[in-house]
Amino acid sequence: MADIPEFDYLWHYLDYWADKDENYPAIKFGSSEITYGEFKRNADTLAGALAEMGVKNGDRVATVLPMRPEYAYTLLACSKTGCIAVPMDVRYRKAELTNFWPC
């Protein structure tokens, strides 16, 4: 078994594997594959967008996403930004979401 370094943050693993072999498949979704390089670029792009919007360390970011690659990008982008991803159920209705914030 390969020696895997121990990192403090989840996104460190993504960067490690993307640097090791960016063309290796990281996610298989349906009939498509997303490589570690693509995964890292997408997560980095989203992390940059979150930072541009003013999201910072310790902020909470609600996510209403189905189980798709975008969900994984969001979790890693939040980790890179230092904010806290708060997954919400995609089956919530607008009336249920108003308990969290006014829509």
C-alpha cells in the first residue's frame, strides 16, 4: 500500500494528488470522469469566487446541491477558503428554508 502523507486540511489531499498525477481520475459520475487536475481547478476557481464575494474564514456557506461533482467542488472550495459548508437538503421547499433565513 502506498504511503499517504497526513495533512491537516481536506484540500491538502486534493492538491497532493493533483500534483502527483493531474490526469488520474478523481470522480466517476455517470459515464464521465473528472481528473484530479480538473477537480483542483474547479475547486480553486470556486474558492476564488467565494473569496471575491467576501466569504472568509469561519463564515458559513449554505449549499443546496444534489450529489453531483459540484457538491464535491463546493466542499473543497469551502475548505480552501476556511469557511464552513452547511449542506441543506435539496428536497427542502421554500417554506422550510425560511426557517433558516428570509427568502
